[in-house]
Amino acid sequence: MSAETTAAPRPRRTRQNTLLKRLINRRRAVQAGLGIATWFVVTRYGLSLWWVFFAAIASGLVLGKYFCRWACPMGAIMEIMLGAGGEENKQKSLYSYFKIGCPISWAGGLLNKLSVLRVKVDESKCTHCSVCDKACYVAQLADGRSLHEGGKVNASTHYSCSRCLGCVKACPSGALSVGPSWPFGTVIPSQNLLRASEPEEADDSMALQALAADAPVAAVDAGRALAQVRVERPRRNRRKRR
Ligand code: SF4
Ligand code: SF4
């Protein structure tokens, strides 16, 4: 076989990006599947919602606030409903996702700053076309946030980023990916982290104010929901107890 006809092996990074984009293209199917599975396990086996909460938080330490848009059955329904209000309304509503009174959403949003995996930009591939920021509701609605601009904070560490990965999908040059990041690696150059400290602080104070405002109502809602979910246990368990 001649050298011209021998196919060059594809770089590992490109293969990873292709797989990631395939997964992103199927996000709604994944969300529907995981959402139905979560609902089935909770209702069929009488699982307490606390288990769902703790599982979402434990996995959120790695993935951040992914649960809302990858695994939550209510999130899937809400996303369809939000889309009916037009693109601008949808962006604003998704930005406020953490305020819906769901403790998983709150905790996941705060975990975005700590999670191991975040959206990363490969500076050598980035052409600074801004397509990613146009696809991201956080970059559009939060001052001081961007996925590629120097001097701004990475949008995926914002509490409203729900790991939709629309930015990764939109990037035409494959510069965005998901990977380990600070403190386990780097997301944006450290000088940008320092220069962008003001908007970060502003975001934190907004998040805490919103949490304080919504907490009483949401706590009551969550308490009621947990109290009402008295799911019938399988009959054989009840017989054993007698
Ligand atoms: S879409 Fe990709 S290439 Fe364009 S600015 Fe964003 S990261 Fe850079
Ligand atoms: S995953 Fe990307 S597009 Fe989606 S909210 Fe986060 S930073 Fe924005």
C-alpha cells in the first residue's frame, strides 16, 4: 500500500471531540432516558427523593449542575415549555433555572465553581469568532462572562450554567471541550482569573441574594414535595413486616 493511500490516524483529541458532539446532539434523548429511569426507580421502589438529591450532588462534584438538563424529568418538561416563549424568553428563563425552588438546581449551580469537569478552551485553536458566546445564555446575560475572551471569567463556572454544552457544539474550530479544570487544571489563564475577580464577586452576591429571597418558599415547597412522596412500597415488603 502506498504512502498516499494510507489513512493518517486521527488525533485522539479530535476523536474525543467527535464523540462529545455526538453525545451533545443526543442530549434530549439522554435526558428523557435518564429522567424516565429516575422517575421509574423512585416510584417503583419507593426511593426517597433524598437519595436522588445526594446522588445528584455527589455526581455534581465532578460534573457541576448537569442534572437539570441531562437527567431531570421535570427539567425536560420545563425546557420544552420554555422553548414555546421564543428564543429570547428561553435564554432568560434558562439563565434563571436555579431559582425554580429545586434544591438540586441550587446546589448544582454553586458546585459549578468546584466541579472537576468544566468547559475548556484550547487557545491554539480559538479564532475568537464569538460563536460560542452567542450560543450561551450565560455569556449573553452575565456581564464579565465569556468562553474565550481574555479578561473575562469562564461562563461554565457561573451558577446558571447547566452544562448544556451548546457552546461546545457551536464552536466551528473545535476549540472547546470538556475536561478537568482549576483547581485540578486550568480553565482560563490565571491572570484572567485575577482580572475578572469583580464580576465573579458580583455573581456570587447575586446568587446569594436570590437564594435568600427564594429559600423560604422553596424550602416549604421542597418539604411538602418530600412529605407527599409517600410511594407505595412493593407488597412483599409489607407482608414481611406483618
Ligand atoms: S466559537 Fe470556538 S473559535 Fe469561536 S471564539 Fe468560541 S472557542 Fe473560539
Ligand atoms: S455549557 Fe456552555 S453554552 Fe451551556 S450554559 Fe454552560 S457555558 Fe453556556
